[in-house]
Amino acid sequence: MTEKVTDNLDEKSIHILALISEDPAYTSTAMAEKLLVSRKTVSQRLKELKEKGIIERIGSDRKGYWKINNE
């Protein structure tokens, strides 16, 4: 992850990006368990990251994976 990408993010979003870089196939439920937060919190952060263009979902919700966009 580049510093430019993480400059405007809070700690939880940075942790989510770290988990995605560790395993792009992580589900929001698995991320929530690892971060000890609710699944809804993870879903909201993922939505924010998608809207900012930092990440994108490739494939279906069930069999897809997350991709971090490097600019």
C-alpha cells in the first residue's frame, strides 16, 4: 500500500486494506471477526473504500475477491 492511499483513511480502513492485501478472498464476516468489529462496520468501510476508488470487487460476492487499486 502506498502512503498516498492511506493518508486520508482511519485506522480501521487501513486494517481492512492490510487484510485484503494478506488475502483478497476475505469476506466481510471474516474481516469483522479478525478486527473485532461488527460486519456492518466492515461493510460500511468497504463501501467507502470502493467509492473512493481505492478497492474494487472482482467477481461475485461469494466467489470473488478484492483488488486494491494502485495509482
